[in-house]
Amino acid sequence: MVERRVNVGWAEGLHARPASLFVRAATATGVPVTIAKAGGNPVNAASMLAVLGLGAQGGEEIVLASDAEGAEAALDRLAKLVSEGLEELPETV
């Protein structure tokens, strides 16, 4: 299992627009990824409802994980998106 622990870079947390960007990026990787609050239960990162249900706030630590082939690169891209609080999808995602 590959994991990345990152702090949410969006001031408003993973809500509305940031969550939508994240879910689209997670889906675009083609790799099954889970997301969880540190110490919490993981949920499907490609599910908008699941991501919104986390209630992750700005600055809060989250854990991205996957055990699929290609997980290292996929998690690196998603971790960058979340930690930097990007306003649009990077071209590499």
C-alpha cells in the first residue's frame, strides 16, 4: 500500500470547487485511490459525496492511498494538487 500524507492547501478545505477538482483529478489517474482524514476511515477518492462527507478543513492532514500499479505517480500528482491548493487541474493529472 502506497500512502501520501498531506495538509489540505485550500483555505475552505475540500468543499465544493476544491472537492470537484480533486475528484476529477482522482478519476483521471485511472488508479483506485482512497482518501481519509488522518486516523479516519478511507473513502473512495473518485466519489464527490464521499469526499465532501469527509469534511476536511484547510490545513488538516489527509491520507491518500492506493495499492494499484502506478499508484506512486498518481498519489504524487494528487498530493501536489491538495497540498498546494491549486485552482485548476495540473496538465499532468
